[in-house]
Amino acid sequence: MSFEKILFYILASITVITALRVITVKNPVHAALFLVLTFFSTAMIWILLEAEFLGIVLILVYVGAVMVLFLFVVMMIDVNMAPMREGFIRNLPVGVFVALVMIIELALVVGPSVFGLQSYPAPAPAPAGTNNTLALGQVLYTDFVYAFEIAAFILLVAIVAAIALSQRRRSDAKYQDAAAQAKVRREDRLRIVSMPAVKAVVESAEAVQSPEGGEKKA
Amino acid sequence: MTEFLSPVLGWLPQTIQFLIVTLIQIGIIILGVTLAVAYLTYAERKVIGYMQVRLGPNRVGPKGLLQPIADVVKLMFKEIITPAVANRVIFYAAPIIILLAAYVAWAVIPFDDGWVIADVNAGLLYVLAVGAAGVYGVILAGWASNSKYALLGGMRSAAHKVAYELAMGFALVGVLMASNSLNLGEIVRGQSGSILHWYWLPLLPMFAVYFISGVAETNRAPFDIAEGESEIVAGFHVEYSGMGFALFMLAEYANMILISALTALLFLGGWLSPFQGTFLEPAFALVPGIVWFLLKIAFLLFLFLWFRATFPRYRYDQIMRLGWKVFIPVTVLWIFVEGVFVYFKLGPWFS
């Protein structure tokens, strides 16, 4: 067995085991962390397949951004798992049925009969010095430029829509206007009063020291 | 390096030779970065001391030079305390994750022309991805400590790191457009010519945004809201003692050095001499590139210390405003401007 093969089996088993742990572990933060590990080992497999650009982007996008926000939410809400497990036995047959149907469908669509080595023989390893970032970019911005740009535009619309739908301005909250804060001039906040200087006359030592008779003469 | 060791290792198979050489290189970098971190803490205390008309550490060894070693020894012998009901595994994993991320990124940093452990094509993306993984250390430390101040620190850090990572990413897109490469060595080679060929000039707004975001990413003052001693005690690492705390400090300073190194590579010409293309070039021809690189890193690190001595801490909402409403629009706008530059092949940079 070659070194790559050993590496692949290690990474693949880590991927499968951690993916299983995501749905079996009780603590939601642990589940999120197992998902992070799944992404990591998937990225490693992609890098092993000489798709280093995709592998690194997977880590960058999913581990760096998506899962951070996920953790952020999971840590803030206190998920009580007990009521969620209530109907487990009752819903089990339906769940198993749906899962089986999905596995059969997947096997039919991407199974060995369609994507096996007969129909897709293993590609020759790319020669040294192949820049697959360059290759991806060239395909993405020439052959698939419309699909790519339209997908980007739809995502942008989705972001704008999500923000527009969820934004509400509460009337009882106080907001700060940073521009107004920065625009403040000295004259708006500060008034310098010119007062004539008067020589302080201390009548007696007791008048100053006694706490209740605090009528200090200016 | 391989040629250097070939009389000693020549009899071994090629793979084993490669492995040994790489391990030695990794060892040198880890040792170097750790020593640099130790003396960066000393430099920080001295520099800020002088800025505040104090002396800084001056008791341990001549001029206090052994102070970092005393600190390390002290931290190693301190008791490690685990808070009650803390999640032990994650509590101890967090400082290791953050330290790992701070060191692993050095694999793709070229110290001189070709002096790099892994000369990968997607080096810039690799650095970004590793930096993204480092965010977990802070968040997990905050969560696993089972303490409200630590949790608040972790939350703050999660929110602000996502914001500044975006700005940093956009700034890197600018570098990518100018250099046409993701390989850090290629990026530096694209800047050769003179000090005016370095990318700081055509990408001036990106340079500023990148470095300031870098200060924010490393949780340094004035962006250290994740620690925020005056509001949330010490934020995410409030429950850590002894070596756990030491690892967080080590990671913070290693990240500072890393950000300085990256800024030097991306915008200040990496190992290139600042006198290139001037009459002074032959006079400095003997200076090796790594010296210029280290000098640039040292200068940027000094800026880090200077910022800390000068600015008061930002308020949390101001940090978010600066990240989302100022930095990201500025970088996006400059990407458009740069697109125009590239189209018209402006100056020596985009030809």
C-alpha cells in the first residue's frame, strides 16, 4: 500500500467517524467542533487529490467563517437536549426509512455504476508545476463566467433580502450617531465663563474645617 | 540547505533526507520564533517604559536582559488551575490550538529568495486559512472556562475577528491583483525594482487597512476588547494560569511577528533591499536579503508597541463600525480603482 493510500484511509476514517459524532454527541458545542474536524479532514483529502486551492478555500470559508458564526450562536443559546430526544423512538421508523431512501438514491446517482473506474478512469497525475488555482480561475472566468456571475448576484440579493427582512429598528433602544459624535465642536459642549478673580478670605480655621458649617467664602 | 547537509546525510534515501532537512528547518523556525517572542516581550516593556519615562525591567541580568527567562521559569512553576465545571478537554486544547495556528503559518513564509519550507502555490490562502483556524482558540477558551467574563471575551473576539478577517481578505485580493500570484515568493519578486515598486504605494489604502486589521486580529491594543482588563477582567484567558496563560501570551506575540512578516512580504518588498535601483545599491550589495526582511519585521513590531503605548482602547461598537462600515467599503472601493489601474496598465506596478 502506498503512502498516499494509507493517508487517504486515515483521513477518510476520521471524516466518517467525526461526521457520525456530529449527530450522536450530546453537547451542541462538541457537535460543532466535530463538524470543524470533518471539514478539516475533507480538506486534507482534497489536497491529497491535488486540489489544494479547493481544500484551502474549504477551510477558509467553512472553518474560518461559517463555523465561527455557528459556534457563536450555539454558545449563546442554551440548548436543552432532553425535550428534543422525546419522540426519538416514535419517529425512528420514519427516520430510518427516509435515510435508507436517500442512501439508495445516492448510490443510484453517484454509485460505482455511474462514477466507477470504468466510466471515469483515474486521471494521470498532473505534471509538477501545475498551478490549479490558475486553471480554476481560467475556467471560472471564461467558460462559466455567466453562471458564476449570476450565482454571485443571486447570493448578493439573498444577503440584501435577509438583512432587509430581519432588520427592525426598536423605538425604545438608544442609538449612537457616530457621525454626529465626530462632528461635535468645542462650542457645542463647553462654555467658558469669564469670572473676576476674587481673593479668598478665610475668616477662621473652624469655619473651614467643620463639616456642617461648610459655607466656604469664595 | 540540502546541499549543505549532503556530506552528512548523502547515504540516506531521498525521502528520509527530505524529511530530516524539513524537520531541521521546522526546528530552526520554531526556536527562532519562540526566542523572538521572548525578547519581544522584553522589548515591549522597555519601549513602553521609555515612552512613559520609566526604565522598564532592569533587575534580572545586565540591563534586565534575562527578564523573559525569569518570566518563563515563573510561569512554568505556577500551579495550573482548572475552574469548576469547566470543559476540561476543550479548556486545555484551546491554548494549544491558538499556538499551533500561530506557528504553522510560518511554513510558507519566505525569509529570502527561496528560503522557505513549503513553496506552495496557494501560500497566501494558506496563511489566511490558518489564521482563520486560530480564531477557535480564543472562542473555545472563552466558552470552556465556564466563566461569564471569559465567555464575553470569547463572544467579542468571535464577532470582531470575522469582521476584520473580511477586511484583511479584501486587502489580500488587492495584492493578488497586483502580483497575479498567490505564492508569497512570487509576490515579493513582483515588487522588485525600487522602493517605489513595492506594493505599499499603489495599494496604500489596502496597506493601512491590512496592518490595522492585523493589529485587531492579534487582539492588541487599541483593539484588545477580547481581553479588556477594565471591563471584563482579562476576557477569554481570565481563568488560565501558569503554562496555559503562557501559551496564550506566546501565541499573541507569535501572531504579532507573523502579521509583521506578512505585511513586510506583501507591501514592503519582503527580502528586497530598500536601496534597490538607487546609487546606494552597490554599497549594500553584500547585505543578505534576510537582514532587510528582519529589519522590516522589527520596524512593524515597533509600530505595534507604539500603538499600545499611544492609543486608548476602542469601544466595542466603535470597533464594529470601523471594521464593517469603514475598512470593508474602503478595500472594496480600492479593488475597483485597482481594476482601472490594471486595465490601463498604470505605472511600473501593473505593466
